[in-house]
Amino acid sequence: MKPIDSIRTIKGIGEKSEKLFCKLGITTVGELLAFYPREYDILTAIQPISSVQEGSTVILEGTFVTRPHMANVKNLKIISCKFRDASGQIQVSWFNMPYLLRSLKMGMHYILRGRIVLKNGMLQMTQPKILTKEEYHNQLGKLQPVYHLTAGLTNHAVTKAVAAALKECETEPDFLPLEIRKKYDLTGHKKAIRDIHFPENKEAYVKARKRLTFEEFFLFSLALHRMKETKGEKTSDFVLAENEKTEQLVQMLPYALTSGQEKAWEDVRTDLQSGYVMNRLIQGDVGSGKTVIAMLALLCAAENGHQGAIMVPTEVLANQHYEEFVRYLTPLGIRITLLTGSMTAAQKRKAAGEIAGHETDIIVGTHALIQEKVTYADLALIVTDEQHRFGVKQREQFSDKGHSPHMLVMSATPIPRTLAIILYGDLDVSVIDTLPASRLPIKNCAVGTNYRPQAYRFMEKQIQAGHQVYIICPMVEESENSEAENVMDYTNMLRETMSPGIRLAYLHGKMKAAQKNEIMTEFAKQEIDILVSTTVIEVGINVPNATVMMIENAERFGLAQLHQLRGRVGRGKDQSYCIFMAGNSSKEAMERLKILEESNDGFYVAKQDLQMRGPGDLFGIRQSGELYFKLADIFQDAEQLQQANEAACTFTRSDVSLLCKKYDGLRAKMEEYTGEIML
Ligand code: ADP
Ligand code: MG
């Protein structure tokens, strides 16, 4: 068995499982092995019932003292019974497992593992796993992988497939040169892969992670260095010197640019007329006003007779930018075209025609902009907004759509400058370090669920004052084994709780794009008072009239993500509020959320979070969401990033094309990584 073989070669994977794996993006054995666990489970010691606490996952040993009883609640069949040990008893319940009615035996010894929740004022264990004594003792203390799943595929099935692949798959020589492995004390690739799936203990996990994050960063860094080396400073066909309309736009804006914006715009304008290709990153916290810089740059391209395009990560954001651009730029005689994946074939054809025939000046869109079919008549500038959602490869593909167009990328990820220089090694950096002066800082509070009634009353008041509210829930639908608040049920519950007349709607990632756009448009037009949403609204959305955000189960999100989310409010002149609602009020969860209470500064939040968690945190939530890293996290693994970059630098200086025979493995890996043949 080889890494490139289909996963069908693994015993036990037939046509049906193949399809399910495919949904997770896994078609080959190699891809399966690179499908790292999301987290790990550790069996802990058995606890007396009398000592359990809300919100924790515990293991109990005892017997059932009441017969299992089944009740129908909404669409769920809930089985419950009482469980007892020497110290006390507790109610236990399961969803949709009716066969337990017959299989649970009174008086027999059981070991249960599950979460403790508070229901109707009583502690309960929900949806526990039932273990035999033998299973329990075999697994005690070991880390069990927990994978991302899709409906129909169990964690057990993935675990089994990975174990089989590890056993059968042939080893290739390690692609990281020995000198590097020695210098940075890195485990071999094969061992690291084995240990990331099935670590014997925490040390093995930490070592495996160290190696794998290093290799991710190393490949990334090497690709970047090569790109910079081979491109160098390039002269540009597009010298964009006319600036009459951009001046007009600045005059037209309902506000004055902040000093940070002015400086960024000055940097961009200088680049555009320099005669060299611009490669610039604009970094600015959420709400610092990056969009207008993009708009000015695109307008400049248009006014000089060329085309400019801006790519954003979501349809909703594309629509929003499109409308804003139309509002400001059509009066200046600029033609704007929208191109997104959800448009009908006819609409797409029309857009593509306008783009190819130079019947439009500025194009706003999603990934659809870099599809093969789209050709640009005269592309002088490309902008990627929310850059952290795109990979380097996509940036390159976008660039290939023109003849070395100018490039502007915008990101709100609060990374320290030292890291930004590495991560965006091929770019010049402008930082917008000011927020518009008219803004009042967001007022934050981290609270427990008992604060909800007050929160609802507060929202009603804000709505009466003409404002709008976001409520964020982590899930779409009720799921069997999660207590997390979900969007649908939550909206229904709110309908009953809130005063009649309050207009509610929900939004989540599984809805059709057109539907999402419709809801967002209604929300922007103030036809909706409360929008209950998953994190789909995380990036870029701008509705300044929304002044309250409440995040349910806030403890389930990374702090950086919470910071991005709260950036949806506090965008206008009115006082805004963000309520972080902790679903369990464990001390650590509250301490983490308090960091957000302390500061509205993304850098501060990221730094404090890192200090609290420390490296090698097993259950750490990914912070940065930088898509081009699977395992690595730029905050948590900052040290690895610097070392990998250092190693890549040395390489680039001595042998940029990896021509030496001993680097064959590395060269092959690089070609796979960048998708280009290295000459
Ligand atoms: P982000 O940097 O998060 O992309 P946006 O560009 O979406 O921020 O801007 C957020 C809001 O601030 C928008 O409503 C925008 O019109 C407004 N804005 C931008 N610049 C200024 C400014 N200098 N003064 C006041 N409001 C501004
Ligand atoms: Mg933005």
C-alpha cells in the first residue's frame, strides 16, 4: 500500500465508506494519514457520584437502581434512569438509543463516561458511553484520537481505518534533511504520524506535534522564500498616476480618514505609481476601516483605464462590498460587476462577458474570480480581503489572471510584527493602528447562563431604541451528543420569550447562498431586529446599526475568533455591547473570557490567551484559523515558525532549487506543496 493509493485499498473500506471519507476530503491513504485528530480523549480515574460538578466529563462506576424509562420530547426519544454508587446517586439519560431499554440490566456493575449538566436544578449525566471493566482498564491514561466526522461515519470507523493504514502503508524516506532534524531535535516523519494519531502519552504527542508543525511551517516558508527569490522586485506595466477620482472619493466620504488609513493609502498610492509591482499587506484590527483603502486602490486602477478585482471569502461579504462599491463609485462613472459561485449560469456568463470584454472596471467576488473560465481584459490590481482565509496558492492563482498585476492583501489577524514579516515574507506591510475617532469602545461582559433573562431585557431596550442584535450559537441543529445551543431551536425559543413584534431570523452555513444573502440584506435594511447565527457572520460583515452581540457557549470558541466575532458590533457611533455567555461556568472558562472583558485590542487578547494556555496544550482551540496550516497554529507554535523560517532561509541561500541529490525527497514534497515543477 502506498500513500497515493485509493483508500479503497484499506481493508473494510467499501464504496459507501469511500463516499463518506470523500466528504471529509480524503480519497487516498496519504490523505487519511494526514487527517490529524481534532482532539484527544483521556480516560480518567473513577469518581464518586457525590463529587461530580456541572460541566465536567467524568467516569462513574455503579449500578442502576431504577428501570430505564423512555419519554418522547419533541422528536427525541429520551431514556433515563437512576445510577448509584456508595456515595450517592444521579440521573442518567440518553437520546435516541431506545435499545437501551432492553439491554440495561438492573443490579449489574457498569462504568459510565459522560458529561455532567444541570437540568431543572439537578445534576445529570447525559449521553454517557458504557464501558466494560476491561475496556476501561485498557484505555486508562491513553490518549484516544477524536476526529472530525460527517454523518454516517463514526469515530471508531475512522480510527480503525487510520490504524490499518499505519500498519500497511509503505514508508518513504523522511523528506526533511537529516541535518535539519538534528539541529531542531525533530522526530522522524513516520513516527510523528503514528504518534499524532495514537500517542502513547502526552510527551509523544508533544514531540509528534512539534515535528509536524515544523514541517508545515518549513514547506510554507520555503515556498515563500522561493517565490520572493524568483520574482524579485519586478517592474510593472501599470503605472497608475491619475488620482483625480480618488481625491473626489475621499471628499465624498461621510467621514475623514483616520491617520492610520491616510498612511496606508499613501503607501498604496506610492506603490501604484512607482513603476514596480506592488505586493502589500494591510493589517488592521476589525473595524479599523480597511475596505475604503481597497476601494480607493481599485478606483485608482479604474481611473487609469484598467481593471481591478477584489476577492473575499464569503458570498455574503461579496454582496456587501458590491453594494457599497456601487453606492460610492457609480456616481463617479465606474462600472462594477459581481461574480459569485451562487449566481445562475446565465448571470455568470453575463459577468464573465463583461470582464473579458472590458465592459466593467471593478469586479467584486468570491473564489469564482479565480476560476479557469474567467479571463480578464486588463487586470492591473488584485485585492484579497480577509487574507487569512486564503492560501498563498490562491493568491498566486489570482495574480496569474493578469500580467503581474499589483497586489494588495488585507488581514485583521492580530499577529505580532515579527511573525507577520515571516508569514507574509513576500509582502510590504502597512499597519492601520487607529480606529475611527467617533467610535466608543465596546462594553463587554462575560457571564453565566443565569444572566440570560437580563440579557434579553437589555436587547429589547436596545431594539426599542432602534438598534439591532446578533446572537451567535455554535451549532446548526440539535445534535445528540451536544448540549451546545443551536440556531434553529434557539430562534424558536426566542420567539416565545421575546415581546411580540420583535423580528427574528436565523442564519447558518448550511443555508443556500441566495437565502443567506437575502437574510443579510434584510438585516442591513433593518427589517430584522435579532439575527441568530452561527459563525458565518464572523468575517467582514458590516451593519453599524447593530449594537448588541451575545455569544452563547462562548467557552467553545477560541479567543481570537471571539474577538473577530465581536468586531461585528461597535462599528457605528453608538455605544455597543458584547455579552459572552458561558454554557458552563468552570473557573478556567470564565478566566479566559475575562480576557475579552479586559480589552478590545486583538493583539492583547491573542497574547494573553497564549500565555494562559502555554505550548502543547492538548485541547487548545485553534486560534488563528489561518487556512494554510492544518495542525500548526501561528500563536501557539510561534517558536516553531521562527525556527522553520530560519531553516528555510539557510536553504534558500545555499540551494534555492534543491538541486543536490540528497534533497530529492524534499523537492518532490515541495512540488506537491506548491503544485509547480521546480527547475
Ligand atoms: P474592517 O477594517 O473591519 O474591514 P470596515 O472597512 O468594514 O472595517 O469599516 C468598518 C466601518 O467603519 C464601516 O461602516 C465604515 O464605513 C466605517 N469607517 C471606515 N473608516 C472610517 C472613518 N475614518 N471614520 C468613521 N467611520 C469609518
Ligand atoms: Mg473588512
